[in-house]
Amino acid sequence: MRRDRRRLLKAGFLALSLGAAQLARGANMVAVRIWPAPDYSRVTLESDTPLKTTQTFVASPPRLAVDIEGMQLNAALRELVGKVQASDPNIAGIRVAQYSANVVRLVIDLKHPITPQVFSLTPVAPYAHRLVLDLYPVQAVDPLEQLIQQRIAPTLPSLPSAPGAALALPSSPASVNDPLGELIARQSQSAAGAAVPVTPPLATSTRRQDMQAAPDTFMDAPGRANRTTPSDRTDRLIVVALDPGHGGEDPGAIGPGGTREKDVVLNIAKMLRDRINASSVNGNPMRAYLTRDADFFIPLHVRVQKARRVQADLFVSIHADAFFTPQARGASVFALSQGAATSAAARWMAQKENKADLIGGMNLGGQDNQVQRALLDMSTAAQIKDSLQLGSSLLREIGSVGRLHKPRVEQAGFAVLKAPDIPSVLVETAFISNPEEEEKLRSEVYQKQLTEALMRGIQQYFARNPPLARHRGI
């Protein structure tokens, strides 16, 4: 009995010693990443233990300071300085230093005013603890404005390519008299570990009234304008929202040869965008809108919001399937189900795709989170009916260039398909977990074949379901 008690006491003492050693050592930074995008730029700090931080935003010149407690400056943190791209729409540069014996300070110099969101993510998939800094421009990107700009581009000067591009900003962070930590140290009043409570501004989804009088000019192909006359003017643009799955922190499925789903589907989406932009429906020009056009992450509900902001006629989410075994193969098309999934496989697929927010990293502390969730539950029976028609057209054409996993459109509760007023489908192009299909997905020839099949399916859908008339403007 005494021997057992001694063993328990010894084990407890050892555990306490290890815990004290861990506290003394502090957190260890294992990786840092930067994901630039027009919508926002993300900085991710990944560590082996949760980070305790204090954040301070200074408006002029715009910069965000982050103090990380219990941290020693290491090689991973130093790499962050060199990861900033000159083309980043939001970040001008990053400075990092050992501010005190037990505190590392990051100063993120910004190209224009931003509203920061700072939050933590617990370990998931291949990631350890993550501190995420999402930097949203105060002047939010408006996707509807971008489509309008395409229409009137020949007659109006170009809009700034990035928010804040027209603002008077310091020529470089180095020109600002801001010794690392001095000014920020005086102004820092945030509580340790507190996030900056900011909600990113949302672009309006209402029509631009000034477009009623805009010239009827369209871009039929990149760099070439087609001016219409009053006798042959068109009523509107036909907008197709293309949603390349995953991105940024979320690579999606990874094939046995290392092919990442997020890269393949982005290539296919860009090819399809070019085909759509060069096409028309009954004389009405088509435009493709990409929910992401580079390697960055977008939460599922934001993908839906983006499609609704541009008042898309269709929403096509593009993915590459994966399974536990390499034998599974073939393409699939999914629509939303208000009730039970049409099969166990469809239910499993929806659960897998709906986990993207956990891996990609979404701030669950937003004040409008409940409103966003309610929006996603507003799907209607009419939308599902139209989605099934669209899915059938796509599935028929995909089957002409490759193998199908299922001969009919499947249904399940995919969060990304819940726009209540837009026919929406999710296309699994092939099984990237199958070595043969992974090779096909990497092939430019097959990507083009698949793009043409998707284009034919979209055209067939519109031939049977002409887009409803809108006010002339977009």
C-alpha cells in the first residue's frame, strides 16, 4: 500500500515538474504564414501551446502591434518579416523584436486603415494552436462594384485595384519615426489575450441606381469592347458565381502524389471563368465571379454572401473528392437537401466539406454570427428544384469526358449551397485520393475537357431556364 502511494506521489511530482518546466520554457513558435487577399490579409502564428497576447491598433500611420507573452524570438518568427509580398493589398511590412525578456512584439505596418480581428484556434487536422490576425480594409471590397466596373470600363477611369490605393500613405514603414515599441508601449491598454472586437464591413447587395443611365458597353473578351446600339442593347449581365473550394489554411484533400485540392480547383475555376466571360445567353453577356481568385481562405457562409451580393444567377462550387481507400473514383454533383441526405455517402461528404471552417479558421466570436447562421437556413424548395436541374445538366456533360461516381445528382446539407435565391450545386470533379484520377486532375488537357463540360452544362441549363429579367444595370 505504502509502495503504491509512493509511486503515485512520485508520478504527481514528476507531472508538476514537467508542467513547471513547460511554463518556464514558454510557447514555441512552429510556423508562421501570411495569406494576402483583396478581401482581407491573414497572418497565422502556429505554436505548440496557446499564445497569450495583447493587441493595439494605431490609426496614424496605420499599424497593428501584437505582444506575445512567454515567447522567445526564434527563426520561425524572424521568417515572418520576409514573407510579406509587395503585392499584398493590406500589409506594407512586418517588424519583430524581443521587446522584453519574456515578450516578443510584432508590428504590422499597413497600407491603409484596417479593422483587425484577432482570435485563437484550437488544434485541428495537421495544425497545432493557432493565433489568427485577420486584417480587413475599412473600405471593403464591393464585388458588385467590380462587375459594374467591367461593364463601364471603357467610359470611366479605373477604380483603385486595392482598398486604400488612392489614400495618401507613408512611402515606406522605414520613413516613419516609430522606434519599435516606444509609441505603442505608451498607448497599449488592452488586456492580455483580449481580441479587438471588430466586425468587417459588409458590402451592400442593392443595385447601383446610377447604372440605369450607364452606357451600354460590355467587354466581350479581355481587352476588347463591344459597343451596342439602342436597337440591340441587352437587358442585363448573366452572373455565374464560381466557388473554388478550400484555400489558404485549408488545403482540402491531398492526393497520394501531393496534389492539393485547393490548387486544382482554382485552376479549373479560372479556366471556366474565361470561358464564361467570352460567352452570352440570348444576347446577354455572361460574367463569372470567383469567390476567391488566389490562395486564401473564405468561410463557407461568406462564400454564400459573396454570391448574393453580386446577385448571381447560378452558384457552382468546385471540389475534388477524397476517400479512405484509393479505389473510389468518378465525378459527382450535389445539391442541397432540406431533409435527410439521399445516401450515407452524400451525408458523409457534406459533413466533410462543412468542416472547412474548422480547418481554414473562422472567427466564431463575430456579433453577426447568429444572423449569418439564420441566413443559411433560409433555403427554399424552389431553389432546390432549380439546383437539381442545373446539377443534372452538369452531370450529363461531365459524364461525356470522365467517369461518374453516381449516375444522379445527390443531395445533402452542404452549408455552401444554402443561398435561398440562387440555384446552387457542388461539383466533385474526381477522386484526388485515387492515383489515376489525381494524375488526370493535374493534367491541363483534362482540366480543359472538364471546363468545357461544365460550360456546356451551364449553357444547357440556361437554354431550358432563361434568366429572369432584371432592371438594366448589371
